[in-house]
Amino acid sequence: MYLAKLRDIAAAELKNNVSDVVIAIPGWYTDIQRRALLDAAQIAGLNVLRLINETTAAAFGYGITKSDLPEAETPRHVVFVDVGHSSMSVAVVAFSKGQLTVKSTAYDHHMGGRNIDYALVQHFAEEFKGKYKIDVLSNPKATFRLYAAAEKLKKILSANAEAPLSVESIMNDIDASSKLSREEFEKLIESQLERITPPLQQALAESGLTLDQIDAIELVGGSTRIPAVRAKIQSVFAGKTLSSTLNQDEACARGATFVCATLSPVFRVREFSMHDISNHPIKVQWERDPADSEEDTELVVFPKGNSLPSTKVLTFYRKEPFDLQAAYSEPEKLPGSINPWLARFTAKEVTPNAAGDMSTIKVKTRLNYNHIVSFEEAYTETVEEVDDMPVDGEEPKKKKKTKKHPIPIVTGYANLDSSVLEKYKELEAQMYASDKLVQDTEVRSIE
């Protein structure tokens, strides 16, 4: 519904139907979240050309408009710090002519403007208990009103030393009012501010760069307007100037738009490539072959920081069908309680080779631009000698040629089955038509 609403807003603005999109998402989103988003977009009638990490999108929007980028030997290193409404993202990006390369990323899934708002709401709710004898947090409508007033106060404090808070008829016909100084505000959100430093330090450490090698720090996201947030970022990058050359509210959407334009045949856009990296390490697991008691049973195939897209070929020695499972190798670092399982794979019709020994089975697995893992194919190989084309009357020479023999495979992933997807698309279309009928009826009755 949300994606369909955005589609309609864009279509009304462009006076044209919208189908192809690029969606910017938090870089810490997992495989199952990304697949769910692709399914949701399909249900809404949208064709997703690319899912892109928000900081990578901001970096793309930054780089594609720069005409003074250096040669690849001496790249410009920029740190993008995005403190948004609900989370914080950091990316260290190397720019050179015609390309960007993400060197490292780090995140705090729960540090953003809403956490700061919540600290203010708790403070004023506690104050109003004594001042007006009301429990604001026991009333959803009153809580919502206090949140709106707290957010307004927070914005005023970004430019002023003190700000008033006023909520008419907050509950029980009581008009509540108070005020807060910037100093008091910063003390209230001290625990939130402390969370800003670790992701910055982690991204810098994993990039392999020193502070002296950083050329710029770009701030993105509305919460970077808070002076205390800026001061905390500045403390990590001592001696460096913080920049806000991008539109802090629109940088991610703007970057995604540029990416969409580069993937569209309709627009001519300056060539600019991007090389992103994976955030969560992925391993492949299997049952040990009974004939080999020392065989490993898992392998990290795509480590954290693996460049994208990436294809790996795994080799197994088997006489019979076998199964593989793909999963995140560090489940404790996943957001929330997300299942680390990613995919299953079965190689069917595996038999001993001509000599009755183990067959050499190669399995191709891929991590694509969308950070989604898949098992592409399985096959055996034979080497044949074939005649090479003779040159100038010479005797034909033999050359070796490798021939692939596909093996039937069965795979399973976390996305919706195509039949279920079709059912949901039909259901969404019916509900959309019903909503439109109601809207059209209301418009006619007003006229």
C-alpha cells in the first residue's frame, strides 16, 4: 500500500505512469527484508531495477555531479554520516573519475531522531505528572500530541539557546506548557549522543585509512542539524570540516534517482559506476560426506566487505545427491530476531563417475547488486581433445576443451512463491479499485 501510494504521487507529479524504480534502503537490511521489499514492489505493480543502500545512494548523487574527481591512483576519500529518523549509517567511500568504491560501512539500527524525541517525551511526561497530575503516556492521543510538540521544540533548539513547549488540551481539558534550554536538552540525550561515536570509529577502522587520508565528511539526514550531534561527529574527525553540500533530507532519494536514470534507456547520464560491498558475512553449510571424516561442513563464501556483484564456484566430491544451506555466519549481528537462514540447494541425479569414484561437482553461487544470495547452477566438467584449425597447411593440432554437463537442481529462498505473488497482486488490484471508487464517489458528491 505504501509503495502504491508513492507510485501514485510520482505518477500524478510526472503526469505519466510509473513502473521502473530504484529503492534506497538501510544498508543493514538482510536478505529476507530485501526479498520482502521486492515482493511488495511487485504486488504494487512496480519493477525494481535495483535496491541500493542509502549511504551508497547519497554517495552516488555526490560523485556523479563532481567534475573534479582525481585519477584512480589517488582517490578522494569521503565519509558519509547519515543520522536519520530511526537509524544511523556511516560509509567511507573512495571517489575517482567515473566511479565510486565503498570501502567500509557501519550502522546503529536504533539511533536517530525518534530516539531523541522519545527522551524529550519521557522528560515532559514525567514533569506533567507532578505539574498537572496527568499521565500523558497512558493516553495514545496525548502521547502523539506531546511527540509533535517535542519534535518542534527539538528543531527550535537547533538554532536557539532555549525553546518553549505548548500543547493545548493535551488531555482532561488541560493546556500543558513548559520550556527547555539547549544545555538541559543535551544532558537529556547524552546516552543517545554516546552511540554516535562507535559506528564512526568502526567504519574508519575497517576502511584501513587514517584520519589524515580522509578528505571530506558529508552529513546527511535531518538529525545532523542538531548541534550536539554535529559536535559528537566532529570529535571523532578532529581537525576536519563537516560539510553539508548535499540536501540532507533528499540526498538518498536524489542518488537513487540518478541510479535509476543510468539504468534507463530513456536518459543520457554521465557514465559513473559504483562498487558496493556486503554488510553481513554469508556461509554455506552441508552434511559431511560419510567417506571423508575430515571434510569441513561449512565455508564463509561471502565475507563482510565482499565486493558486489560476486560469483563464487564451490567444488564438492560426491557419489549421490546432496544438499547445501546458505545462512548468515554472524546471526548475533543481525537486526532484531531475524532468522539467519537464507537459501537451500539440492543437487539431484549425482552419480559416481565412470571409474566408480566420486564425481567432481561444481556449484555456482552469486551475491547480486541487491545483496541477495542465490544458487545459480551445478555441473560436472569433462575435458575433451578436439582438432584445432590448421594454419598454412600445417598438421591439425589437438587442443583441450572443457565441457560442462548441467546437473538438475532444486532451490528454495525466503521470497514468496510466484502463485502466491499473483494472488496478492490480484487482491491488491481489487482493493485499489475499491478505494478509487470511494474517492471518485466522494469527489462527485462534493461537486
